[in-house]
Amino acid sequence: MKVRMVKFFIMKLILKVILFFTAVTVSAYGKGCPKIGDVEKQLLLTFRKPIKVKAVYPIGIDGFCRVITQEGNFFIDEKARYLIQGLIFKLPDRKIDKEFMNFLEKSVSFEAGEGKRYVYVIVDPECEACRKSSKKMKLFFENGIKLKFILAPFSSKEAEEKAIKFICSHGNIKNFMEGNYRGKVCTSGKLKVWSTMDKLKARGLTSTPVFITENGNVYFGENSVKEVIKEYEKKEGAKPQN
């Protein structure tokens, strides 16, 4: 009887071990990613030496997975054709969806001009080009386009503090153009600035100024002002400016 009990517990233990390693193997590579064995074969062919792969899993970028090894991390495509060593950077979006447009509206710090039409302008408190482009701003106003400014202080910690103080003190276009960011730091200001920066960074929108039209089209740099205005003129059937 005791012998049978011992055999039973041994078999049960072996079964648990098998199930454990099966679960580990399954979780080590994500759905849509190459299997660990296939990746190890590719690494062997590439580096001419065996490299132990710990895990392969999706990274949130369509078609690519992260490879974790004892000798460093790599990226590989789902069909195991390309191996990437280094960093993957998010390139700026050229078109914004409706959901993100709603987020932009909630992130507006101040407005300038009047009109039913509008453009979102992403600016950094320390962006001199943004403040010195008052003449270009007038082009929007002359065409009946309101500007909705969103502060995105990616340049430095000092810029971040300025943006927070600006929001906490309910700054306006005059304060921005004068570079006046006086006031106290408040919790609501911190949360607004940080959440805005996180969302913009996820879209690759970290260089200022950035213009986003009502249609969700994205334009970069102060030299794109006339191009932005042309989009509105074409929409209304007007002739573009020379």
C-alpha cells in the first residue's frame, strides 16, 4: 500500500513539473511571435555561435517582437526574417484620429484669436521660435482661424516647471509671448502637463511647434504656417495665398 502511495505521489510530482515547464515555454513567446527555437536558429546563423533565448514577446508595434537573451536584447519581425539590434523610435504621426483629437481639446492651455475654425498648436515654453512668430500668428487671425495652444515642455525640467506654473496661474497669450511664467506649482497643473507629455510622446510629437488641423493633419515647424492655412482655404474653395 505504501509503495503504491509513493508511486502515486511521484507520478503526480512529475506531472506537475511537466505542466510547469510547458506553461513556462508557452508564456516565453507571445502570440504572433516566432518560437524560441526558431529565433535561436536565426541567432546562430547570424552570430555564428549559440545564444540562449529566454523569451520572445510582442512589443506593441505591428509585426515586431522583443527577444530577451543572455547576451542582450534584440527585436525580430514575426516571420523571423529581420533582426534589429538597438533602439526603436516612434516616428511622428502625420494624421491624428478622432479619439486623440478629443484628448487635444482637453489639453488646451490657452487660446488666441476668434472664429469657428481652429488649429491646435503644440508649443514648448522655451521655444523662442514659437514666441517670435507673432507675424505668422496674424496670418491665422486674418483668415478667421483660432489658435488653441497646448504646452509640451520637452526641452528641459525648467521648461516643465514653467509650463506647470503657467497652467496653475491661468496664463494667456500675452503671458506666453512675454515669456511670463510666474506663479506657484499646483497638483492639477502637474497632472495636466505630465499626462499631455506622455500622450504626445507616444505619438512621436515631441518637437515644437506642431500644428494640428481640424481634420487631424499634422504639420511641423514654424515654416509650415502657410501650408496649414492653405488646407483651410482649399476646404472652403478659396484660392491659396501666394
